[in-house]
Amino acid sequence: MRIMSIVVLALSSFTLAACETVQGAGQDISNAGDAIAEESREVQSDL
């Protein structure tokens, strides 16, 4: 549930930011991926 919230927030932020360049979009996607990876590490450590 928490991961889904982060994904939705990341996608919403990406949409609202409306990056003007491919490099900016790549950075946004990378940041979203980092947040998802961190959350998955937390979930795995809780198991």
C-alpha cells in the first residue's frame, strides 16, 4: 500500500512538473525509481 502511494505521488509530481527536456524527464524518472527502490528495501527488511 505504501509503495503504491509513493508511485502515485511520483507520477503525479512528474505530470505536474511537465519537464521541458528529455534530460529533466530522465532525472525525474530516476528520482522516482530511487524512491521506489528505497521503499522496497524497507519492506524487505521488515519481513
